[in-house]
Amino acid sequence: MLHKISFYVNEKQLKQKKILNFFKNLVFEKKKKNWKIQIISSDYLRDLNLLKYFLKIKTKIKVDFLKDKNWVLAVKKKDKPVLTNLFTIFQSKLSKTFTKNFIQIPASTAFGTGKHYSTFLTIKNIEWLMKKKKFFKSLDLGAGTGLLAFVINKICKKNVVATDIDLDSEKCVKINKKINEINNVFFVKCKNFNSIYFKGKKFDLIVSNILLLPLKKNSRNFSQYLSSGGFIIISGILKTQINDITSYFMKFNLKLVKSIYINEWASMIFKK
């Protein structure tokens, strides 16, 4: 039995990574000075307790019962393709023929179908950067569905490493690789760079669509595992956080090259 939990948080509460990282089936949007968050929950009593006590949210929480139906199928029926300069991204097979590269990312519990502004902006920055430079060793940190790794792979035609701590991500990347007939994207299950795999490794491109706090936490690692002259594309941050992350990355020899944004969301390119 599914329930929809709805509540509002302010900017400060939104920056607490646990609010956005703990729950998978989550939608949030800007409402004037606050953010509206909705969670599709199969155990709403547990999730309510987490919200009230673990996350320390002091706000009115609304719970609605959702009629039993195939929600993944319902999302697919309403789905429209995401179009970038080079790609068409869709959740199911398309009957129409598109001239752009087609990537199929089915709806799942992992993040990254291309619809969220943070993912869309990252793809735009990848496309822009790869017009100017060739990359041979790339990493997608916090891969989710693997979409960003697939985009990089389809442009540069080289091996791409995708990492995530979430078991759902590992399953999704494996399934989506098969669907899209992609062989040279390799998944490493780990949190941040905490794997023996990274010992002695250097990348000339790193992409990471996560959130402000984990991006800042990984800033030293980004610099350590990035080759001299290499680039990092970050996303999952708000426009109001651009100056904060820019000044923080500068401490680790990462210089801002470009930033783009849509509504409240931003994506940035840095060079070492």
C-alpha cells in the first residue's frame, strides 16, 4: 500500500543532505522561499518517524493514500523524451526514428532519467566540453542509473568508470548497459573514492551529480584523482551555492571554467 507524504522545508533544511539522499522516491520543487517535497512511501509510518525525529523536520506533514496501480507504468505513459544537442533520452523504446543518439533509461529507484534539471545541465556541460577536448579516462561519481556515464561513452568512445554506493544503482547500470548495448562502462560499488580500485588512478574527466555537502567533502579527492589539466563537471547544487562551491574548490587547485543554470539548479565545470 502506497502513501504520498508531502511537506515543506526552507533553504537551510534542504541543504541537509539526508533529506534528499535518504529517500529514493522523492520529488521536490521550489515554492517561493520554501521547497515542497513529496515522498512515495510503502511504509509511511516508518518514513514519518524518520522525518519527525531522525531528520528533525518541524513542519506540517500531509499524508495521502494512493490507489494501488503500477506507478512505473503510469510514469512511462506520461513520459516525453528529453532532448539535448546530441541525445534523445526516453524511458521506453521509441516508435519514431530520431536522428540524435538514443539512450533508453527505464523508470527505476535509481536517480538519473535526464528529466531533473541537475542531470540535464550536466549533459549539456558534457556536450559543450567534449566539443573542445578529447577525453580518454572518465569517471562518473554517484552514477545512479548510469546515464551520464553512457553519455560520455557514446561521445568519446572510451572506457568510463561509474561508481555508486547504492545496490539499486549497480543493478540499474547493469540492466541499462544491456538495453543500450554498451560494453565499456565499468561499475565500481563504493562510497566516494573508498575502493582499492582507485589506488594510483588518474582521470582526465570526472562528473558528479550529487549535492553540495558531498561535493565539498570530495573536493580534495577530486583534485587528487584528476590529472593535471583535467576537468570536473559537478551538478546537484543550487544557484545560491555557486559562490560557496567555487571558493571551496579553489583551495584544491580547481578553477571555475563555466557555469550554467535552469531555474534554481546549476551545473559547473572546473579545471585543475
